[in-house]
Amino acid sequence: MKNFLSILALVPLVFASCENKSKNQTGKSPEVNTQPTANRDASFNIAVTNVVSNLETNGSHLSITHIDEDLKQLAKAVDGLLDIARNTSDEVPPNLSVVDLLKDLGLSKIDAMGRSSRSTGNAWHNRSFTQTNGDRSGLLSVMGDEGSAWRVGNFAPANADLVVEFELNLRRIRETMKVVGNSFGKEGQRGFAEIMRGEIAGGMMTVGDLLGKTDLRAILIVSLDKDQRWNASEEIELPIMHAAICIERGMWLWKQFGKPIEAETEVSERDGLKIIKAPEEMNTPMGKIRPVIILDEAKDMIWVSLTEDYLDKCQSPANTLASSNDFKQATAGFPEKGNGLFYVSADFCEEIIQQVKQAGKNLPSGSEEAPGFDAVTGLLGLSTEDAAFAHGYAWCISNTKTGILCVGNSPFPDKGYGMMNGIAPIAAMAGMAAPMVIRQKSKADQTEAMSNLRQLGLALFEYDTNEGQFPNQLGELVDAGIINEGDFSRLNSCRIDGETKQFVYIPGLSSAGNPARVIMHTSAPIDGKRTVLRIDNSVSSLPENQFLELIQKQQAEE
């Protein structure tokens, strides 16, 4: 397997060499247009003119790549390597095709890419555009359809220090996962079905149902209170944080999961809104809070906040973030519509830097981590005492009619160094696609192991209730009539490295013992981890070294 992955790791380098060769064969260097986008001439290839129109040509960096059929040719090359690997390894699924995989993931729709970077004095205005001709298939569907007007500027108060707004649509991802799972034949189909049947919130919904319904827009708003701080630990002091969340198209979430909450809270109505509050104030390290939820069924909207006062500020039309000069500067040059936005204020940046510096001071003198920490902070420019962040920073992503536009006002330029240039990111993505997807097989095996152990755990507890202890041999579950022989045979095994292997059972224990003790585990690691069942009926996966240490300690205590 390691040899197989090593072969795939060479794919981006091979492709990059082919790209350089094609450039050398032309005998010409590409023409560079130094005029601003608005004044660009017609010298660009017609296939990339749309990309150029979404970038800036008057900065310090501009790169454009017409991918054309390059990605498809690369995928074919990877498929050729997979064919070679199949002759030496049975770990490569017979039906796996990178050409089909890229198509299913929507990556084959990427036709051209470009990026530009320009200094504004206080930040770098970076833009990148991926031309997809408006396709929304596969992974490209996660951000929903074409971008809509930003909400956060009118929802957040002017003193907000962190805001995140994003569109999330997982409806089509379920079908994409199904198609990818089918690439692995019956095992992949079985693993996909097992994942989709997984229960959420105590069986109130399955993973498949959640994916099928998730299509929402969410906003997170956080304000720091610099005048009030609390001790997160003996060495860490943080400002008090006020937070609120707004979810559009999210009432289905409340209808699915909200009833148990309403049963234990104070519920009232006002102006057509349902207001749900915690029964009383709660004392926390950050002071007193009383969480509140407001449901606006007419607008299909949910508001959540730690305090009602902060929620009132977020909902007030006065003194909004959109009126803040810092926010205007941080989002200068952004499109009016989009699917995702992230903003951090200058105060938030300063707080983070101070925490990083304090963490460096807290490192023990002469520790191994100190040199690496100093190198990283120096590289990022965090070592100076007079670091300034001007208006804060912001980034956004927007689905347009022809592609995906990313814009950011950042502390660093995006100049496409090294592997970030041209086709290389897609080449690297394709080169890694096969081994990453192959790992899904191990994930499916791990999911199956956890599910089987959990069901066996329930049977063990039923036996313990009747007999006062767990059985001496696992087969006694069948003898006691708790589980039939067919189900027992199916549950007492899992797939490990392509083989069906039984679990290891540790006898002589009971539910009255240490709840953290392991009573069952897989006979070998799956993807480097052992899946274990403990006396408290919890199931988890542990790295092999941690598992061995735990078992040795457990044996020493017997």
C-alpha cells in the first residue's frame, strides 16, 4: 500500500513537468497585461477572458491558467497507475476510476483558474476565480446555488469582532457519496448504507435524513468585552465573549429536535415570535448568562444567544456592522452577493496575537517547542510589539453564474508560490484523490465495527442484568436467548484489511466494574486505530499505541 501511495504522490510532479515541457515547446513567454482590469486589452485567450474580468491586473501578481482537458488527461494517467497497482495489490477497488471520480465530485467541470494580488497599504487585496461555467454538481453543490445578498452587515452590531456567514446545502452531497461508495462495489455500498443509517440525537434522525434536509444559511456573531476578562486556566486570561447565531431556513431543525428543549424551558410569544428562555440565570466562568432562542416561523428563521440583551443588539436596526468604517474597509472590493463571509476585527486580531505571545512565554525554558514556536511567530510577523491590524481582515466566497469567486483583504499576499501556481493545485488534488477515497473503505470498516460492538454491548448488559455479570464466553449470549445465532455471527465480526475477523472478548467483568475498562476490541487496527467497547457501553477508536498502553495497564490491575 505504501508503494502504491508513493506512486500516486509522484503524479503532480509528473504533470507539472509535462506542463513545463509544453511551455518550452512554444518558444515564447506568455504576454503579461499590466493594465487594470477595467482597461485590459484583447490579448488574452478568449477561454480565460471571463477569469480575467473577475481579477485585477494592476497589482503585483496575476496568474491565469486555461485547464481545458488537462485535468481529464491527468485523471487518465492516474487510472493507468491504478491499473499497474492492481497487479501488485488487492487493496485497489476493481471499479475505481479517477476519471469517473472527478466527474462525480464535480471537479471535471473546472475549466480555468486565476488569481491576483494587490497591496492596499494596510492589507493585501487577493482575488481568485475558478471557472466552472456555473456547474453545481458534486462538491460544488455544498455552497448552494448562486450567491445572495449579505445579511451579516445588518444583523451584527457595530462592535462585532468576529462574524461568519455561510450557505450550506448538503442535499446533493448524499447522492455524491452514494456514487463514490458504489466505486468500491458491494463493500462501498454497504459502508455508505451503514453511514446513512447512523442515528443522531438518540435516534431522532438518521445521517441520511439530515443530509437530505440540510439547506440553510447561518450567521455567527461574536463581540469581545475587553473591559471584562475571565480565567480560562491559571495561565490564560480571556475577554468576556457575547455570541449569537442566526439560522435561515432552519425551522425544520427545531421541529425535529426542539420539543425536548421546550419542555424544560420558559416559553412565551410576542409579535408572532416564540421566545424560549432558560428557566433561570446560570453562573459561568464568563459571568451570568440566560440563553434565549427566538423562533420566527413566518420567516423560517431561528435566533440563539447567550443573553437576551445581546440578541436585542443584533436585531436592532440601529448601529449595525454595515455602518462600521472598519467593516467597510475590511470588506472593500467584495461582491454584493455571496455564499460565505468571514470577518475579524483589529481587536480580535490583537487578542489572538497576545494569546500567542503569552503561550510562547509560558513555554518552559529550553523546551523543544521553543525554537519552533519562535520561528513560526517570526515568520508570521508576530514577534514585534507594535504589530498593527488597521481595520481587521475579511474573506468571502461567492458562487457566480460562471464560477467561484474568492476575495480577501488579508495580511499576506496570494502570489501562487510553488505548488500554488497554475494547474498544480488541481494536479495535486487529483493525485491525492485516489488514496484519499481508498481510505473510505477503512472508514466504512471502522463504522461497521463500532456499530456491531455497540449492539453487542447492549446484549452484554441484558445478560449482566439477568446473571449479575458478563458471560464467561461470548457465545453464552446465544445460549441465554438474548440474541439468535445468525445475528450473533454477523455482529461478532468486522472487516479488517479485506478479511472478516472476530472481535476479542475479555471475560470476568461486570457492569459494576470500572466503566472505563475495555471488554471487547477489534483483533487488529483499522486504519491505524483499534475500536473498543468499554463497560459503560461507550465505543471509540484509539490509536494503536494508546490502545496497547491501555490494555497493558488494565492487565496490570487484574
